[in-house]
Amino acid sequence: DAGVIQSPRHEVTEMGQEVTLRCKPISGHNSLFWYRQTMMRGLELLIYFNNNVPIDDSGMPEDRFSAKMPNASFSTLKIQPSEPRDSAVYFCASSLYENQPQHFGDGTRLSIL
Amino acid sequence: QQQVKQSPQSLIVQKGGIPIINCAYENTAFDYFPWYQQFPGKGPALLIAIRPDVSEKKEGRFTISFNKSAKQFSLHIMDSQPGDSATYFCAASKRGKNSGGSNYKLTFGKGTLLTVNP
């Protein structure tokens, strides 16, 4: 069974550039979560979708961040324009239903120079 | 405001030892307490979880102890092995029936880096 698939695994780009992170949840899962992990702040939930609809985006740091889920098998997290402080590991997780265990992908390590 | 406080930040034990990682929470509405294990370069993976209606849960070598009155819970790893070396995160969320969508948010502790020496 394929787990949550994230791409790219690593991204290095210059400040001001647009960054798009991609996630394919586990087939059949109807909840999807985007997290950010840093040494200072640990793991933080950015946004959560249920049945492709954004339910809670209170963790999105600012308007430069946006997330979409156009269908049940794909989600994107976009940062435009990117800043050095956005450097972190971004994880996507999915769960069968809202109250089921979350399965994490292996993350995208993002470095903004 | 950090809602889940985890300690210690790092822990070194010998093979066969019993590392204990502690977490304390503030929000009394939390009713689901999972532990995640993360290896370098990988995402967190669910290890074991507990609801507050029980004081202890065991799965293999991993045990969660839960103290509702103290708002604390801990992870014990019996007969620890070098392969258990990883970062462990506690978390908490509200998962009640009428809690609504946003109440499935997991609030994580800062993590404990466990090293088990051979």
C-alpha cells in the first residue's frame, strides 16, 4: 500500500520565488493535513481539509501561504513570495476520517536562500 | 502558548533500559493522546495512543501511562533497543462527537531525541 507521497523531497530556492509543494494522500482517505516542522516551533498544523474542503486554516502564517485540494488525490501548498524564515520541513498527512490516525508523508525539506 | 509540554529534550539509555518520556497538557478538553515516532528523513509515524478513560495502555514494548488529574501522560519503552533510537513526539487533540472539524487538530510537544546505545 502506497503511503502519503510528497514532492519534491528537497527544494532550494531564492527569496522571492514561488514555491509549490505537492501531496498525494493515501487512496480513500478523506482528510488531509499540512504541517510545518522547525527546530524552534516544532510541528505546527497549517491547514486541514475534509472531503477536499478547507476546514481550518488558522495555522497558515500569512497571506503568502495558500493551499488547495482540487480533488481527493492531490493537494498543493504554495508560498509566494518565499522568505528565508519559511525554511522548514513541510509534512502532509492524511487520515481515513477526521477522527482516525493521521499518516504522514516523508516531508519536503525547503530551504529559502 | 505551548499547550503540550514535553520532557526531556534528549535522552540516552543503554540497550535494555527503560526510557521514560513525559508530557503535560493544559487544555482539559483534550481527549486523545497519541505518541509519534520519527526517524531522520522520515515523517512521524503513530506509535500508540490513549483516551483518558483508561490509565494505562500497552502495545508490545511501548506503554502509555495517563494521569488525568495531573494532566500528564508518559511513554515507557521496555527493553529498549538501538533500533528505537528516534525522536518521539507526544500530541493531544479533542476528538469528541460534537467537536466539529477543527477539533481534530493535533497539538504536538517539542519532541524528545532518544538514543539507545548498544
